[in-house]
Amino acid sequence: MTQLKFAGVALVAALVGVPVLAASPDTAIGKWRTPSRHGVVDITRCGSSICGRLIDSDHIKTNPDLRDVNNKDTGKRDRKLKDLQIVGGFTRGTDAWNGGTIYNPEDGGTYKATITPAGDTLKLKGCIVWPLCKTQTWTRIR
């Protein structure tokens, strides 16, 4: 019976705590590890929005002078990938950053994006057009 009471209390505490766990969009500020190629993106404030720069990856470690050779705009293919802004143009919402874009140097495409922080992770949803979207989970680097 004691275990049953404890389980009930834990369930109530978990349900009551859900709103407290919702993260403010401001928790997106920081350094994040991407799931592909050990990328590191530094997200900072840019006026009333946020911006993210690619500061490291497996490819950048191998070649710090790596260029943006896959960019669809041929005039931008000489840009260095290290410190390249790949995230920007967002509007702060209640619990997410909306209406921004993410640039993918692997395919040279820029996609509409939403960033939703949740503690030490954030969900970045990029879409060619809705519903053609992909969501990645990025992990905070401490």
C-alpha cells in the first residue's frame, strides 16, 4: 500500500511539474552539439532574435579552412564554414523561436526552421515546405 501511495504522489508531482519544465526560448542561448558530424553551433542573441554560428565539426577539425562548396549560390562557395552563421531570422514565441531559417552546408540548402528548447536539449525543426520537415535534437555543451 505504501508503494501505491508513493506512485500516486509521484504521478501527481510529475503532472503538476509539467508546466514548470516548459523552457523559455531564452534557454536556446549557448553552445549545442548537433547529431551529425559532431557539429557545434554557438547560439547567441542578435538584437531581438537569435543567431547560430557553426564553430566546429569533424570536417572543420580535419580541415579548418573548409569552404562552403555546396552552397547553391556560387558566389558564396568561397566562404569558410568555421564561424559561418547557419541559424537566424527567428521571432521569439512563448516557448520557441519561430519563423527563422537554418542553412545546411552539407547540401547547400536553407530551410524554414523552428527552435524549441527543453532544458539541455533543443528541437530544431527544418522544413523544405510543410509537411516535408525533419527534426533534430541538439544537446547543450557544458
